[in-house]
Amino acid sequence: MTSRLMLGIGLASLLAACGSASDATAFQAPPGFVQEASLGPFVQIWASPDKKSAMMLTAIPAKLDLDETVSRSTVQDADIKAARKLTICGNQAAYYADIVGTVNTSQTKLRRNERIEFLATYFDGKTYMVVYSRPVSAPVDPKADAALRSVCPK
């Protein structure tokens, strides 16, 4: 058991030393959002001050089929309001989706209707995906919406 614990600590330390998902991008979480979690160089999660909205940045070291990624969404009863290719950061190709559906909240284990904006882009050998989620009844935060589109190479 002790060797497994030491291995886990060693792996966690190694991942932490690898940086973060946002290292190679100009992405910054919206003002007021606080980092809630980080999994090495792969995933970072921020929450709004009221904890009702969240942003997640994922860096996957592969090129993904983004149409398939959206169609396999884990959002139940997903209603895709928009799905389109667009350009961000001047000339950076990206894929955007706006989805409404039911998700399980991690803190309360309750299901709630969420609006999820998803943007993905590929550069420097990685697919970067940003998710901005909020309750359907909540208005869009313009600063979070702008941050969603800021996944540009540094």
C-alpha cells in the first residue's frame, strides 16, 4: 500500500511539474473566476464567484475530430443550438458549439439544465477545448464569453 501511495505522489508531482493546460496559449480565465482544479498539463477548471458558472480548458496532445466530439457529448437530452466552424485570434481555425441539456452537478449530485458553450482549436500538436457552462436561466457573462474565444497561441 505504501509503495502505491508513493507512486501516486510521484506521478502527481511529475504532472504538476509539466505545467498547465494554459501554458502555450494566451487564454486567461475571466476576471473573478477562481481556479478550482488542475490535472497537470491537461485540464484546468475555474469557477465564477457564485460557483454557478464554470470554465474548463483541456489540452489534448492529439488532433481530434471535433464534429464527433460534440456529437458524443455527455450532456443528457442535449439540444445543440449552434455548431459551426469559425476563426479566432485573427486566423486560427476553431469549432464552436452551443448546447443546452441536463448535467449532474458535482457538488450537490443534482441534475440541472445547463447552457454549455464549447470551443475547440488545434495548434502546436494539441487540441485545446474550452467549455463555459452556466445555468440556462443565467445570462451570459460577456467576459467569460470573450475568454472562451481567447485560446490563441502565445
